[in-house]
Amino acid sequence: MAKEVYNRFDPTNRWKSVDFVGGRRVQTAELNEMQAMSLYRDKQIGDVIFGSGHILEGGQLLINKEKTLVIVSAARVYLGGIIHDVPETTLTIKGTGEESIGLRVNPQTITYEDDPTLYDPAVGFFNYGMPGAQRTILNPIWVVDDPEATHMYRLVNGELITSNLPPELEGFTPILARRNYDTNGSFLVSGMDGYIEPRDAANVTLVIDAGRAYVLGYQIDKLVPLRLAIPKAQDTRVVVNETKTYLSNTSFYPLNSKPVKALQTVTATVEKTQTITRGNVAGTSDLLPMTPVVDIVSIQAGSTSYVKGTDFQLSGDAVDWSLAGAEPSGGTSYTVTYRYTKLMVIGTDVTLDNNGVKWLGSDRPVPNSTFQTTYEFFLGRKDVYYLTYQGEVHVIHGQSDMHPYPPSSPPDVLELGELYLPPNSDAVVVTNRKPKRLTMLELRSLLDRLERAEYNQALADLDRAAQNSDPSLAKKGVFTDNFTNFERSDVTHPDFNAMINPREKTVHLAVENSFIEMQVNQAASTVRFHERLITLPYTEEVLIDQPFATETMNVNPYQVFGNLATIRLTPSHDTWVETSTVTQSVWGWWADWRSTGTTRTETKVILDEQVPFIRQREVTVVGEGFEPNSDNIKATFDGIPVNLTPINGSAAGTLPNTVRANAQGRFSCTFMIPANVRTGTREVYFWNEV
């Protein structure tokens, strides 16, 4: 049973040390306070160097395909002034919404009753075998959505969004970040372009490429593309009684506001001819069956035609025979042609077709009369997405409107781009802000372009001066060209075939070139191939052999070293050229050709434009560190499943298009890059499935 422990240490007292005085007894509280002071000093130093709640080693997450289980690898975590060794843990998650994985430290007191080794081991002394001091141990455990835990990982819909990365002198990082932000502000270094992928009927997917940025001076790295669900613009507005004029030879009438979601009501003046039985009492009224009645056109009884205003009049929704003129005899029938306002039946009388009203049935408006349509149409929306200094990407949804305005981003963030979501459409337009920092080379390039612009402006001024100074009769014409661009060239002329060297400011005939990828014939080569490295042939010889060791030591303890499997891709990147015919004036650099004993080519950028999609080609993969004899190893390229073909003696998996690892956990295979994958950094993911 734990006994009460006395400890009066309080950091606010600013104690430096416990100073023992001769002749006075030592208190147990003083010994406990010495430990507390030492631990507090350790915590202060550790918080400056590491920052509380940071993973020093390990702690990688492995999320299963169903997004129901998370395996956190063994880790060393600094928390509360102590470095904790946390064993590998498997956690259950929901896989939907936002979830948090944190570390909770549970203290536990151990007494001599729990551990008999805590009895005094000093044999031969009077206190031998007597109880001594208690022990406090700390049990760190990974937990999900525990408010008392220290947050480490943030998951959204089963995907890792942010994590506490290994620190790099965490206490000094805010100082460096503040200086960086004061000097340069928040900026983008590379990548993080956004584009849209289809998702489902209600959402599209915003894909943000991998890249690096600095927000408030803090470095943010995205190693793989991030995908966020964006709801489509499906808010609506109602137009009440939009008026159209009906023409007898026209059945379709486009509506003013588009796209239309649904018709609510369509009303029109319809003409109807019906037989009515006259009442028995003279001078009374006969009700008409269709209401509300707008006008009576004519009344006929046999060969007798009755005159409106003399014989009858419209009174409410009835034929009024109270006038002094003639009227049909009581109990006889007569034919009346009248007009009334009808509420059309959607789907029977009218239908929505191509954002307009299409008339279907026989009941149609009176020619040259108007009809009114009440309908609901979709509105567009503009969103803004931005990056925070914690590495999170957030989206602000704007107000839906016919001509929407983008919302304002909060302060102290890096706005990455804007989304225009057309009404109820997948054709989302992404405008990447590209808040990119310019390097000194890029600034030098801008200066060169400015100098060239000034030179061209001076040349144009010379042209104008020459044209205005010479007598008009003697002037044959003035033409100047400094051969820095194709502004004064008729590149659309069929006989035009020339190249301009903007560096030398010369023009010469075109040179045809072709892009040839080097292929190595390994069978006919005498060199040695080491996957991505080629060396001269050699033989290995053991000079020193020391198979023994006393211990292992991590030479870089503040970086993460995972135990997960690794893959190597050959090639890991690809470069190619796509040629297109220029039919307009070309601005920028063309190829710069020189001869210095041997011919070489310097390729310059023609247009500042990237090829949007990766070309399809075969990739060779070598996998290591998998479980021995792992079966059914699958792969995806940027989330798209690919078919694996085993090579170099590797075996195929039990399932089609999979491979099997050998007893050492290795395999070799190839796959084809899928079509229509965007260029940039893309994730290649291998996993095994039993």
C-alpha cells in the first residue's frame, strides 16, 4: 500500500538547491524536493531543445486498406521532460470524420508489496529486510480521441493529415521562423499546385501536389499529394413568374437563369370551347367549369350568335344573362368559347428540357399571350484554400450567387489558390496563386528580360525617328529587327523556316533535332550494373573482417528511422520532350546552337509551360524489408491500381497481377504507368493482402 510522499517543491519559489545544515536531521521531503528540482531543470532544457510532445525516433503510422486499424511503430517520444520508449501499438479507428491519436502517460506507484526487491538488501545491518522508498513508473500508451492525451497525429477520413515530426532544436525554431517571416513573409518554394479530379454526384476532389512552403517562417513539407473533398455548387434560387410570349409555331422557350434545377409552376391563358346548359330562370348566370375565367370569346346556340356586352357579360367565373338582350331558352344547350388561367401539370402539359420550358400537351397558351414560369436554378460559388503554419490545408467556402465573389482568407496563412465551382458542375476552375519565392537566378532572369525590353523600346523609337525624319517622297521604307524574338517574322507563311539565336542576335536556317533516350545493352557491356549505378568491372577482396560488436548506437538520434519496407524505382523520375508546331508569334527562348570543336545543344525554355500528364512507360521495382514470403503484394500509382509483373526470379502472387516476396522479404517486378496521371511528384504505394 502506497504511503504519503512529502514534496514541497514549487517552481514559483525559485529554489536553486537544497542546502543541508550540520547537526540537523535530513527530511524525506528534502530528498524528494532534490529529485523534483532536478527533473524540473531537465524539463526546461529539454523543452528548449526538443519541444514537448515530439517524436524523436520511430512512430510511423500504417493504416490498413479498410481504414479501421492503425499500427504505430515503436517510438521514442519526448514528453514532460522525459524521453519515453513506447512499444508498437495497434489502434482501432472509425475511418470517418476527424480523429486524433495522442500519447497519454499514466503514472503508477510501486511499493515493496508490489516488488519484493525493494526491501533493504544491506545484509548485516539493522535495517536489512525493512521496507524502503517507493518507486514511480510512467506508462506511455497511444490512444484515440482522448482529451487528456497529448495530440500527435490528426486523421481525416482515415488519412493522415498532420503529425508531430522530429524536432530540430525546437526551442530555437520560433526565433529562426520569426526572422525568416520578417524577412521574406510566407511563400511557396515548390509544388503544391491544385487541380480537380471527379469524385461522386455531390463532391469533387481537390488534389494538392507535393511541395514545400514556409508559413510564418515555419517549413512545411508535403511529401505526397493531398486530396480533399469539395462539395459541388448545388445551392439554388427561385425565379417567380418569369414571363414569356407564346407563339403558335414554337414549343420550346429558354429560361433566363441557368442551369435550371426544376420547374415549380407554369401558368398560362388557355382557350376552351364547351357546351353549357342554360338555367331555367331567365336573367341569371351560368357557371363555367374551368376557372379562373379571363374572358368570354363567343357564345353560339345553333345558328344564333350572341353579342358580348348586349346579350351577355362575364361576371366572375360565370356567363351573366342579366342584360336586356336575347338569351337561350331555359334548359337548352349552347356552346361557349372562353379563356381561363390554367396551372399546367409538370410532365404532362410542360416539361423541363435543356434549361427551358417545352410544351407537350394539347392545352397550350393562346397565341401571342404570355405565360408565367416559376422555377429553381443552381448558383455558382468561389472557394479559397490555404496552408497554415501547422501544415494543415483548409478550404473556405464562399457565398453562392449568380456572380460569386471569393471569400477572404484569415491572416497569418499562405493562400494557395482559388476555386470557381460552376453551378452543379464538375468543371471546376482552379486558379493557383503561386506565391513562390524568386531565387537570385530568377531575379537575374527578370532583370535580363527588362533590359531586353528597354533595348527593344529603344529600337522602336529609332524606327519612328527614321520614319518621321526622312522626306516622304524619298523614303522607300524602314525595317529593323534585332533578332531576339519572332515579333517581326511571319511564322504563318509556308516558306518561313528559320531559327533565331537570341543570345547572339543572329538568324539562320532551322536545325532539326530529335530526343533519343539512351538504352543500355547490359548483355554486351563489360561494366558492372548496381541498379542505378554503373561502375568499371572489379573484384571484391576482404581486407578487414570484424564480425563482433559490443553494442549498437544511433549516430543521428533526432531523426526518424523506420522499420517499414522500402521500394526502389527505376527510373524514379522521367524526362521527355513533346514537340508542337508553332503557328503564332513566339515569345521567349529558342534553341541556342554553338560549335566549339564539337557540336553541342543547349536547350532553353520556349514557353513557360509544363506537360500536364506523365507519359506511359514501364517502371522496374525492387522491394525490400517485406515480411518473408509475403503473398499478394499489390501496388497503386497515385491511387490508381497497376498490374505487377514479376521479374528476375520473383514469383507471382496468388491473386492476379500481384507478386510474392521471397524468404528474405525481397521481390522484383515491373508495372506500366497509367494514362492521364498528372506530372509532378506522385505516390507509389505497395502493400500485401492475405
